[in-house]
Amino acid sequence: MRLSFLLMRLAFVITPSARAEWRAAMQAEYQVMDRGRLSWSLGCLMTATGWRMKSGTGYLMGVVSAFIVTAFILNPVSLILLMLHSRHEPVWRPLIYVVADMPTVLACMALSLWRPRYGYVSAVLMTGLFFTSTYGLALLAGRTFSYLHFNDMPPVIGELLFLGICMTAAFMGRALHWGLFRRGASATL
């Protein structure tokens, strides 16, 4: 299979549906070309990527906003409230992790409810942003990676567990979207 064919297929797949006429025109032009197919398909891919990025700007802004709100407002506030509560009575240690992770998990679920097609992408992006900020701040504080244990688990296991939890939340958001907004759903309970 030729590289130009694969690039053209990728361009075809990522072109937004609002640009269906352009997508068909690019594909037809590619079919009749004898020479220069690689450069044509690469140009089509770059154009389709630009269209996709423009159509997904609101979604990306939503992910970044959700990350900023959860990482810098909700997560610290939830931990502070838990610490204030723990001054009066002991707290079960795993509850600390659940409270600390809950805002990010709920943000994954909300993003998936909003844009179910990007639900799992939201989970991966939120997990990546969460760990980038966590490890970045830890490294700035002079900690090493051998010191960092997420949720008191070995370095890779904790991150995979958190990703799995975010993926589960994304699945739940997608299912909730499907249940609430599917066409022809009855309004009765």
C-alpha cells in the first residue's frame, strides 16, 4: 500500500462533515492524478487537520478550562476541606485519594457528556495534564521520580489506575449522553 494512499485516507477520515464537498473534491482529484500524489495527499492532510482543529477549538478550550478549574481550584479545595475534617476525627487513608481525584474524574465525565465522541480522548488528555502538572510541581519542589508514588502505588500502576478511572468516567458520561439525548427517547420515567 502506498504512503500517499494512507495519507489520503487519513485526510478523508479527519475532514469534518461540514466539509464533505471539499473532501469529495480532494478525493476525486487524487484519483485522476498520475504524478505528485504524495505531495497532494500531504497537502490534503494538512488542510483537513486545520479544518478539524478549527471545528474542535471549543472542545479544546473546554478541556483546558476543566483542567485549570479542577487542578487549581477544586482539587486543592477538596483536600483542604478533608484536612480540616481530619483535624477532628481520623480519616480512612484511601478516602484521601478518592476525594483528591474526584474533581478530575467528574470533569472527565462532564466532558464526555458534553462531547461523547471525544470522551476517551478527554480522559487521556485530562490524565496527561493532571500528571504533567503534578510531576512538574514535584520536580520544581526538588523531588525525584523515584520519590513520587501516586495513590501509594508503584510509579506506573498508580497512573494506569487513574487513567482507568478516568476512562470509566468517560464511558459513564457517554452512556449518560446516549440515555438522555438519543433520538426518539421517551420523556417518561
